[in-house]
Amino acid sequence: MPLNLLKFAFRSDYGEPRMFRRPDRLREEYDVVIIGGGGHGLAAAYYLAVEHGITNVAVLEKSYIGSGGTGRNTAIVRSNYLTEEGARFYQASVDLFRDLSRTLDLNLFYSERGHFTMAHSLASLRTQRWRAEVNKHLGIDSQEVGPDFIKEKIPEIDLTCGGHQPPICGALYHPPGAIARHDAVAWGYARGADQRGCEIHQGVSVTDIEVRDGAVTGVHTDKGFVKTTRVLSAVAGWTTHIQKMVGLRSPLVIHPLQALVTEPLKPWLNAIVVSASLHTYISQSSRGELVAGASLDPYELISMRSTLDFAETMAGHMMDLFPFLGDIKIMRQWAGLCDMTPDFSPIMGTTAIDGFFLDAGWGTWGFKATPISGYAMAHTIATGDNHDLIRPFNLSRFSEFDQVGEKGAASVGH
Amino acid sequence: MKILTCPVNGPRPIQEFTYGGEVRDMPCPDTSTDTQWADYIFNRTGEPGVRREWWHHGPSGVWFVAERDIIGDNVLKTYLWSARETP
């Protein structure tokens, strides 16, 4: 045993610094209370401190940080969306992501791989072409490519899908498409927020939100009451719990989405491979595991159980694309909660209740938006005015018949 | 395998069914305000609890109502619309 390790074992304190402090009690009052210690909530806390100098902030997390959607997604970052509002918003997120390892002084393993959305039909190819043209118009690097290009970039792929599916006839290719270590994003923002004075409380559940005369006055938790005039709900799949506390109605419905990883392999798959028709997306993580995700489970359910049906279907689709994976074992599978909106865009910003802010409707597109959501929500909370980038995503669009139909989202078949 | 009981065909595998969303009352299109109509069109009861939902049995084309707890995924009962309890 190395001598250093032996010495470490006899120390009464940790030799390594912790990522963030563990405050033992809640203060009586905070300027801002953030419900949900995922990437979005922690990023909002970080940017409140960095950009706006607001540090009397509590992030309340009922479990441990990053335990919800942040740690359950397939970690893909891209901006090849179809609406102008969406593409602009996600491009701003990609721009922040590119520098984020340096900003947070933590290696997020941000790795640009190139992102292929395979088309198995002419109808699908038409949508990919549409997306490519919209993207180019907005200055986003996307193009339509043919089967030869795909085969050159991903030699292992079976374009015929073994005859089990219609053959791949082209793809939308988005070179900046990247993957990142999602838990590191949460930890990096947590450390940054903590260093600037924000408090992160794990294991604290919010039980009710006090609203008087249409304005937030405080939050009840299982560790007592805290006074505050500004609350941000950043709980994604649990938003319907929270909105009930303040009496808001929204179109959100919760569906589970399942994903899996295989045993680690030597690096062979550089690109991120998505098939909208097979509802499958596959990438190889920096640990060598293949990470694969599916579409939503077919009916509403607020549960994170995973099913054998899913593993079977997913394995079948992975083998349609890469037949040699037949010998590879699945290591883990899990489910995350997706709070779906009817137009596949998020719900962000101010609400009818003074001081109650929503960062919700993150469905299947939440991780890639983490930095820009935190940035835009911090601006909105600090100034009381919706940030320009998120104005189209306000909850009020559902009473003003002004939706943002985002067909570039991961769960939309086309 | 998850089983759902169709009120006409009895217990069948869940794969034979399609989910149709929660049972909702339509306000009168002629007399409702824009706000009431928008609420009906867009908003849903997404919160946890027991809910009345539409389900469709594909092979036989039967639409029916299921009362289901959307956290535990337990179906309490299923019945045809015509057999519902009217208040």
C-alpha cells in the first residue's frame, strides 16, 4: 500500500477539497429559491451569482444533484433544430458549451463528433433537407448528405439495415454535434455557484409554495419554511407536482424515456448516429460504452422503471444499423422523465404569479440547453423581464395560440 | 407482460392497446371564452394521481375508459363509456 494512502486513511479530515459545501440548515430568507438541483437549476444559480451578483440563493434538491434528467439523458449537444426560435436558442447553448470546460475549470469531456440523422424514406429526406436549409440560413453548420458520404464516415454501418427496415437513403449531417459528460456539467455549475456563495441543499423536498395576492412569499420544505419573493421551478419531470402548488395549469404531460449502455468497446464509432424512423440514437462515450436512447414510452407515466420490451426493441434496432453488435452485452438500462409539450418547445420564463418562474417542458431536449437555460433564466429572475432568447417559450403561448412547432426535437418522427 | 382488461374482450397484452389521453369535458364552443377554449385545447392534468383515460383496443376497435394511477401504473377499473357512472 502506498504510504500516502496509508497516511490519508488516518486523517480525520478529507485531504481533497469537496466540490461544494453541505450547509446544515436553511436560512430564514433567500433572495431566490431554486427548486431542483439538476444542470438547469445549478446553472441558473451560477449565472445569478456571476452575471448579476445575486448570491443569497438556495438550490433545493430532494435527492442528490444531477439525479434526475441531468444524469439520465444520452448527453448529446446539437443545434440543428427546425424553427428559428429553437435553432437560435440551441446555437447559443452550443456556443456556451464549447468554452464551458475552461469557464468551470472542470473537464466536461466535451467532444465534437458529427451528428447524423438518418433518413429511411424520401419523406424523411425531405425533412432533413428542410432542416439543413433552415440551419444554413441561420448560420448553423448542417448539410444533407448521401449514402456514400455516410458509409465513408461510418464504415461499420449497414445502410440496408439487413432488409429489416427501409434502407438509409441519406442523412442530415451536423458536424458540431457533440457529447459531454452530463454529471460533470451539474457538478461544475454546482462548484461555481457554491464558490460564489450560493447554497446547495441536497435531501430537501419542497412541500408547498406560499402565494399571497398573486405573489410568491415563501416555500415550505420538509426542513422548515423559508421566506423568498422569487422561486424558480427547474424540476423538469416533476413540474406537474410543483405547478399544482401554485395553482397553474399547463399542457405538460409526463412520459418516461428509456436508454441503455453496452459493455465498453475499443473506440470505433466517432459519429453520433440517429435514426428518426427507428427512434434510435447511438454514440460511443469516452469510456467506450455505446449509449443508446429510444423514443418516449407510449403512455403517460410518472415512473422511472425500465422494461424488457424496451431493451428488446432497442437491441433489434441497434443490430439493424450495426449487425456485428449481436455479441455485445447490455450493461445497464434506465428511464428518465420527460415533461412533454404539444409543440416540442420548452416552457420558460415569467408566469401569471409574480415571482414564480418556470424552466420546464424539457421533454427530450433538456441537457443540450443546460448552459443557455441557466443563463437566460438568471437574466429573467434578476431583471423580472424575459430574456430575448426565451420570449417565444413563455407559458402564455398556450392561451394566445402562439406555439413554436419544433419538429427538430428528438422524439418527433419524420 | 403488462395486461390491460378490455371491457369487451377481457384481459389482453398492453401492446394491443393505444393510449388516447385523459377524459375531458368539452366546453360549449359557442358560449365559451377564448381563455376557456384555449384551456380545453392545450392544458392537461399532468399531475400524479388517479385519472380517467381513453384507451383503444386495436384488433377490435373498442374505445373504453380506464381509471389509472399514473405514478404506480395500476389500472383500478375499465368500462365502456356507456357504462360510466353519471353524477
